[in-house]
Amino acid sequence: MKIVDSRTGRVILKRVKLANTFWARFRGYMLKKRPPVGEGLLFQFKRLGKYSIHMFFMRFSLDLVFLDDSFRVVEIKPNLKPWRFYRPKKRARFLLELPAGSVRTLGLSVGQKLRKVY
């Protein structure tokens, strides 16, 4: 699947893997060397909520992009370091994990509406 900007149609990410089970979300990028540039991991939760993220056993930093039910960016946590824990301030239904620096490079911002393309 790809992620695109709803307003412009610009491709944000060329390849996104879906993590929609407990174990896929728990594992995430844990123990991986580094995700390829242009790739992300999309966590899908059952309902809107504040889902904490852990960076245990991680080898690199991540940018976190929290999205609501309509796939609008509600919160961004850039450059979360390994062995840290983060609890978002806003409720989200989806979480996009990206290599650190991706939010700035891709020009993502709170309020931006994205969409999935299969």
C-alpha cells in the first residue's frame, strides 16, 4: 500500500506495511537494522484512543505520526530515541512509524489529511 496527500495527490510513502494485530504492533521494527527510505509501518488500532509506544530493543530513532479515523494527522512525535516510551496527547486510530527525519523531509504537519492507496 502507498500513502498519499489527499489534497495534492503527492505520494508520501511508496511502501507501507500494515501492523493490525497485537503481535505485529508489538514487534514493529524491534530488532531490525533500519527500514528502507520511503518505507513505513502503519499500525491500525480497533478504536480511537491514546496508544503508548515503546522503543525497547530498537536500534534507531523513529518519527511517529498519529492519525485519526479520517486519516488526518493529529499529532507528530519526531525523533523518538531507542529505549524510550511515548504516550500521545491526542487520540488516534492509526500510527505511522517512519525513520527519524522523515516527517521533516516529507513535509508532514498536524491537520494534513492523508489516504491509503492499494
